[in-house]
Amino acid sequence: MTVRVLVADDQTVVREGLVLLLGLLPGIEVVGAAADGREAVELTGSLRPDVVLMDLRMPRMDGVEATRRIRAAHPEIHVVVLTTYSDDESVFAALGAGARGYLTKDSGAESLASAIATVVGGEAQFDPAVQRRLAEAVAGGRRTPEPPDGLTRRESEVLRLIAAGRSNAEIAGELFISEATVKTHINNLFAKAGLRDRAQAVTYAFRHGLVPD
């Protein structure tokens, strides 16, 4: 399957370089390029890509607001952030807006291809440095005596492992349950907490002080 990608970056050299790089990767077709967040929203509506590769700091509309609008209007379209910034504020703002992946601009072609394939497959992917920051932020968060939003203890365990970057198969192995049961717990906790995807689950875990095992 060919994945259709839209690139959004305000720096011409970076934008054109990404278009050329992605065009060389098998299974990826670049369908458009936007110079700011507002253009990214407009082109997403007309071109309907599978994935938007989104910069954060852009004129007219930043990447966080563009991500929020794209995900609200087109929930089937995935956003992967590609930015210079990996501070907590930028990371959690992007994930809260609905980004499914977060990479820094020193990522290579293999990382870009992997992130695009991963989010299309329904999972979230983060740059290793960002993943460490997320784990540290969650671990440093305040513990809650009872699970929030009516989550069961097992659902909270699953959420903690999602925040720690575990896949469904890894969660099943650690909790000694089947992958089908893991999926059921995820569906239930997403419904209770009002979450759309695993990226939002990480933000939710941080906000509620849930600590990965």
C-alpha cells in the first residue's frame, strides 16, 4: 500500500528537502507541501493525505493548532510532528492536539519511514529522546490513590504500560493476558477517559500522575 504524505514546514530548504527525501522512500507518495499551518489545514482538506508531517513553529497558524483542526475535521488522517523542539510544553501540546508521532529534525530517513508506517498501522511513535522525556515526566508525576474516570486497576495498568511505550504484544506478555484482552481494556479505558489514540493516552497518563511499572 502506498502511503500519501503531506509535508508542512515554513523553511523552504527543509520543506523541499523532505519532499525529495520522502519521494525516494518505497511505499510513500508526497502529495503536497505547505508553508504554514493554515495552508496545511487547507491542503489536507483538498488532498486527503494519509499522514501529515507537521512542523510546530510556523507563521499564520502553528503546528499545534493545525494538528488540532486536522484531527477534528479528518480523524482518519494521522499527524506526525517533525520539529527542532523536544521540550515538555511542545511535546504535550502536540500530543494533546492529536499528533500520533513526534520526531526531531535530526531523525534519519529510516526513522521517518518507520514513524509513518507505525501511525498508519494505528500505533504511536516517538523519537527515543522524546520517549525518555515522556517516561520521566510520567514517572515524576503525582500518584493518584484511585484510578481516574472510573478506570479499573487493570485498565490503569494497561494505561501505564502504554505511557511507557509498550506495544499491545508487550503489554500482554507483562500482564500475562491475551492481546485480545489488551485491546478490550484499551477500548474501555479510551471510552471512559475520552481518548482518541495512544498519543493522547500518554498525555492523559502524565496529567493524572500515572507511573509506568
